[in-house]
Amino acid sequence: MSAVHGESVEITTPDGVADAYVTRPDDGAPHPGVLVIQDGFGLRPSLRALADRIAAHGYTVLLPNAFYRHGPAPVVELPEFIDPSERPEIFQQVFPMIRELTTDRLRADAGAYLGWLAASPFVTPGKVGVTGYCMGARLAVVTAGLFPDRVGAVAGFHGGPLVTDAPDSPHRLAENITAELYFAHAGEDQHMTPEHIADFDKALTAAGVSFRTETYAGAQHGYTQADTSAHDPESAERHYRELFALFDRALRG
């Protein structure tokens, strides 16, 4: 893997200034752009390491703090190792912020993030990739539906909820999506039951979206996140293989 250069940046949005981490191969050359959308625990060292690994594969990666309206990261004080069963109060802190990320707010935020990538001299012209984790997978689908001319590939891992009864449920945006999608659901995940997965796949198929979904048997919600009790090293490595295959195919031609 290539050495990478990472730094903190600030991105102006319609609602303020979002702090973010950007990382890229340390060769001075432009590379395809990737937007990483965080899980519910927020921008932290382990997510920066995840972004670095994607960058080392040959991408310029932007990882914004989705909770910037509540201050710069870390918005919530987290232990080095996150075990929600021992720290249930963490969920009480993050759930309200997650619910605040409505489609309208995401339209404003994602527009700013995608605009930043398009203006960067270290990003090659063309569509970008988006990958999201947990809540970020939901936001990744919405981003692809809101900005079909900007997004060429979307991946989501242990995401949810992707199918709800709400008018702005992510699956209802399928008809707008032009990107290629890959989603890897956790086998042990109440946020995406087999019924939800079937409904999600049905919506994508009806919309003519190019996609593949898989369920990683035995994996828990959060399996990619190395600093949590849900981490599954084998499934996490599988996620990188599939993510790189998707981006290399869709973004590099």
C-alpha cells in the first residue's frame, strides 16, 4: 500500500463549518475521490485509520464530521474501546443527532462535501465513490439519490434502516440512482432484517439499479469498526476487498 498524507480541513456548508479529515496517497498526484460517511459514534481515530487504508489503495478520501452542528469532533466523549453494553449512555447522546440528519440537511451537507471534492486539485475529474457505515450507509444511499450526476459508486456496510414506512425512506430514492451499489448486511442485525433486505433489493431491481447485496453470516451490526465490541476481523477484511473491487471497477473504468 502507498504511504498517505492526512490532514484536517474545514468545509463551509449552508449551516456552518464542518470539520473533516482528508487523506490521499503521498505522491502529489490526483486520484479518484471518495466520501466516507461515519457511523453513529462519529469521527475518531479508528475511522481516520479506515480512511487512510482506502487512500492507500489509490483514492483521495474525505471523512467529514456529520455531527458538526454540535461542535467539532469528537462530539461525544468515547472510550478507546467502545462496548455499548457497558456504556449505554452513548446511545442516548448520539441518537438525537442521528435523527437530526434529515434528507434536507443531508442535501445541504453532501452538496458541500461533493463540491469540496470536485474543487480539490488532488481529485481526478469525474464521479466519486461513497461508502457508509451503520447510519452512514443510509446517508450514502440518500446521497446517491440526491446527486446522481456526482456519485458513481456506493457501498454500505451493516447499514440501516434502509427501508422504513417514512416518505423519505432511502429505498424510495432508488429510481434516481445511477451509481453501482454494493451492500453487505450483518447477519445479526435488527436494523436490517431479511424482510428489510428483500424490500431493499426489490426497490433497487425495480429501479434498474446495478447492485449486489450480501449478508455476512454471523457478523454483528458494526462489524467493520475496529474499536468496537462488534468488530469481526474476517468480515472487516472482506469489506475492504469488496469495497476496493467496487471502486476500482466503477471509478477507474
